[in-house]
Amino acid sequence: MVAKRDNLNIRTQQGDMRDLSAFHDNEFDLIYHPMSNCFVDDISRIWEECYRVLKRGGALLSGFWNPINYIFDMDEWYNNKNLIIRYSVPYSDLLQLPEDKLAEIVKNEEPLEFGHSLEEQIGGQIKAGFVINGFYEDRFADDLLTQYMDTVIVTKAVKL
């Protein structure tokens, strides 16, 4: 509706965020990457591809969960409101969930989640060549830790 109203030419393309080969080097001024890293096991390729397709001076705005979210048993939180530490970070549904819970996720065709360390998230952007020149924390409305701390991290990274 906004694109039509403002006469914007928008093209969408479905694909894998780790493979931006459909796009040329230095093609974009801005990449908005919201809270999607949790669905990919290895995020280093994402940062490399974002760096490749951004123009010099272009910005990557990326949001992701604070890794602490992944140390807790979410079933215990949702069912009993108990914060029980059960997992380690980096986190992987594939490697850390009990077999029955993983089977349920697969059966219900729900997405698998992966919790990445801050070194993978922020350090990975720097390793790919970005300069971090913006940082913001926020709280997610229904997040298990919202009453205690900010749980969402947003970075602005620039390709110089």
C-alpha cells in the first residue's frame, strides 16, 4: 500500500540470507536485517554476503536476540513461569533440545532456532569488514527476560 501510494518501485526476491549471489557486488545502500539470525546455524556467511553487496558507505542495520535468551528452558517459562538455566551458547535446537521436543518442532513444521554468541554477532560483522557505528538495546513485549533486562540488540554497521 505504501509503495503504491508513494510510487515506489519495489522488487522482492525470496532466497537464503547466506547466499546473496542473485545480487551484484556493491549493489545496495542499505540492508535491513531484522531478528532473523536465530533461524540460521552459521551466521558468518551472512555478514560476508552483506558486506559484499553493500556499496561503500552503505549501512547494515541488524537486530538479534541477546544470547542470554537461549540459556533458559522456554517450555518451563511458558508453562510454569520459572527461569531454569538449561542450555549453553552458542545454542542449537538440533543439538541441545530433548529428542521428543525436537521431533515435535519438526512434525509441526516450526522453524529451528540457533542462539549465537556476541562474538559471532558483533565480532562477525567486524571480521567481515564492517565498522560498528551504532548500537541499541530494547525489550521485546512478551520476552521471558523483559522484566529484568533488555533482550534485543541492534547494530548499525557501515562499509567504509
